Amino acid sequence: MFTIILGIACIAFAVYACLPGGLGWNDEVFFFLKGASPVVAAIIALIAILVGIADIKDRREARLEEEEALRAEAEDSKKNV
């Protein structure tokens, strides 16, 4: 419960700091956001690429396991005949 109240207080402070009548930090906040957005976009792109590579590897591994199971099933059916 304490963390929820703390989170709400931090959000309220951030909103107050950005208001022109509050602390007046809106220009600095926009300056930071303009500078940080390309960096954040690059990090998100890197994470997306890594997740895509992991997905391709998982699909390849699943396909190999499926083929191995089919081979084992085929060998079992040959032994039973």
C-alpha cells in the first residue's frame, strides 16, 4: 500500500513540476524527452531484434524436435512390424 501511495505522490510531483504555474520545468522536460527519445527507440529496436532472433531459434529447435519424434515413431513402427 505504501508503494502505491508513493507512486501516486511521485506522479503528482512530476505533473506539478511540468506545469507552467508549478516549478516551471516544462522546457527542461521537453528538452530531455527530445534528447532521450532516439536513445529509447534504439534500445527498443535492439530488444525487438534480440527477441526476434530468439524466436527464430526456438522455432528451429521445435521443428528439429518434431522431426526427431517422427523419426523415432517411424523406427518404432518398423520394429513392431
